[in-house]
Amino acid sequence: MPPTAWHSTEDLDEFLTRAGDFLRSRPDLHTRGLHAYGDEAPLFGLLEEDGSVQGAYFRTPPYRLYLTPLTPARADSLAAHLTALGQVVPGVSAEAATAAGFAEAWRRRTGVEAVPYQRQRLYRLDTLTAPEPVPQGRPRIAEEGDRELLARWFREFVRDIGESENDSVRAESWADARLAYGGVTLWESSDGTPVSMAGLTPPVAGQIRVAPVYTPAGLRGRGYAGAATAEVSRLARERGADEVLLFTDLANPTSNGLYQRIGYRPVADFAVYDFQGQSSS
């Protein structure tokens, strides 16, 4: 499969025009959300074979490469395509077999070793079940007066999951974006103190993703995260989502167990790799 089967562009509209039907065919596996931008223009790509799109990728430098599921041959052709473009790829995030295949193809072509960073599981909401027992308090959608709190909790969340400061310094813009469409729900204790948050992405191709879910360290283990997650899951359905999705870190059995108890079911496993000697986020 020649590298020229891949087409790259920095124009999001062009990318969506050509790849939109393919992305919408499996929005759970084909969309991840353009959640972070660096100083460089994002790069989008699609693989066309016999007049139809068979794969896609995007990257917002300096962050990792995101891929739709690819066969080993297609993953290798993408590695050839990106090296021909002179791209420096700091890491990859994709469905587990695709991520491993691309990491190996990248090693063969560049000599750069892949280091496993995280294993993730994608879940889809089935029948929503309120967690038991429900903690005291109530949910409310975050408002402008919560901006400083949201930014601080986002920075803490980023630090907790081990991501770089490049993500952390964008906490204010993240808070502003979420506040603009009511994208964060807070769980408040009975005295009105916020104790946990759960976010929602904007709808894309009929699906909404729950992210992030965060409770400060000193308040964990009291059911706040489960209550907040159940509430935003209900809200996503209320806002018309055909699918409600979320990712978990497979190294965290507590969160994986919690989400399954409130009605989430596994869809696919994903893997994240960093490439040694190349910066990533």
C-alpha cells in the first residue's frame, strides 16, 4: 500500500468534508475530541482506497497522534506517510491493536522505541442506574462564578493523571469553553460546598463523552464522583445523545467498577504509547 494513499491537511473543514461519513459510521471509535491545541497547526489525515475512506488520524502538536482502528498494513503505510512528511510523532493513542501496530511500524522506520504509557477502556452507557447509597447533597451545573474552582480542579486532575504542564496551563481556557455550554456539573455537599465535578463534551455525531471526572484527594471514597457521573450521564441523555461514552484508566479498578455499576458497558480497549526521546502530552 503506497504512502500516497494517505492524504493530509491542516484544514479541518476539508478533512470533515472528505472523512465525515467515515467518522460518523462509528463515532465511538472514530472520534476523540480536539481538546487541546499547541502553537502549531493541527494535522489531519485520511486513507482513501477504491474511492472510500478506510482510516483517519489527527494530531494537535505537541500532543500525541490519534488514530482510528487500522490493520497492521495500514498502520505501516501511515508510518511511511508521516516519515515522508518529516513529522515528529511524540506518541500514539488508539484502539489497542492499532496503537501497538503503529508503534512497531514507527520503530522499524525511525528506530524510536515505544514506551507504554496507559491502557484505557472505552465504555458506553446502557441502562443508567443511580449509585447506592447516594451521598448527601445535590448536583448543579457550574456557572461563571465557579470558573476559578473549575480551573484549579482541572489543573489538579491533569497533575493526578500524570500529564504535562502544557495541559495544565490551559486550565482557564478549558473552564471557559465548558462554561459556555453548561459542560460541567458539580456535586455539592448539603451545605452547598462543591465536592466533585464531572464534565461533558459537546455532542459529536450523536454521541457525548463524559470527561473529566474529578474529586479532590481529601474528599474521595464518599460516593461523590459516582453521583456526579450519574447526573451528567442523565443530562447527556436529556440533551439528546444517542450514545454516552467515557474512557477509564484500566490501572484504576475503583473507577472501572464504579462506571459498570451505574450502567456503563465495555466497548473496546485502547493503548497509549510515548516514543522515547520525543516530547509528548
